[in-house]
Amino acid sequence: MLSIISNTIKGGIFFLFPIVLILIFFEKIIHILQPVASKISTALGLESSALDFPYIIAILIILIFCFLAGTVAKLGAGKWMVGWIEDHILTLFPGYQLMKNTLQSNAGLESDKEFPVVFVPIDGWMIAFKVDTLANGDIVVFVPSAPNTWEGNVIVFEKDKVKESKLTQKDATQIMRRLGVGSAELFARHASE
């Protein structure tokens, strides 16, 4: 009985942890925007209302900023700027591109650079991401470790030793994080496609 209660509490912690982090992040941003939001609220004559208008205005500022940032990111100059930052600065952080693509996929957003999932012969067939092709046709792959998919090895294989896969990057990451549990269902789903 204690085991069930303990596991349920642990599951609750891991469920709530990312939500709490997001709430803390937004609370910090709202706290930073509070003085500006209070001035806007006063200028609009809303300070005597029963509602907490500075708080509401801070949330609106965040939403407007996110919308503007998303719009700029889609424009030519915004794409160039983001691309330059990713190519010259964020490449210093190992696994950034893979992490970005996985998070975009999990959020239901289209990724601009989806890495194909392939199988490579290392003590059996290992799941890997095809990250590049060399001039001679050899394939450069990233073989992630499990369950931490942001770590792994970069290996070059001859083209004929690499098997293509119908798995998506999200599927492969899910298999790794779950240490293979539930992989039969994912493989079966893609085999029927």
C-alpha cells in the first residue's frame, strides 16, 4: 500500500514539475512587467476597479510580445537573425538543434529541420538521427543515448549500412526516453502506413 502511495506521489511530482517551472517563469516576467502595467492601468483610469488590471495588462503585454516575436521570426529578416544566432552562437550548446526540433514537434509546430530517423548497425540495430551526408555519400548520424537523448555519439557510416525508417523524430525520442517500452506499438503503426 505504501508503495502505491509513494509511486503516486512521485508521479504527481513529475507531472507537476514542468507546470510549476512554466508558472514560475511567467510569474517572473509578470513581476518585471508590473511597473509598466501599473502605469498603463493608471493612464487608462483602471486602478480603482475591482479587477487586478495591472496583472491583466502584464499578461496582455506578454501575449502581444509573443505574437510580435512569432511574426518577426516568420519574416525574412527574423528568419535570418534566428538562423545566424543558431548557426553562430547556439551551436556551442550540444544537441541544441535536436532539442529544438523535438520541442517543436511535441508542441505541434512544424520544424524547419527535421532529422530523419535511421537504423545503424551497432551491436544490433540502433536508432539514430541522420544529420548530414558527406561529399562521398557517407552518412553522418547522431546516435542518442537512452533515456537522455541529448547525449550520444556522432558516427559516420557508409550509405549502404544505414537503414531508412518511417519513425519520426518524436517517435524515436519517445522510445529512448521510455527505454524501449511501447516501441512495438510505434513500429506497428508505422509499418501499416
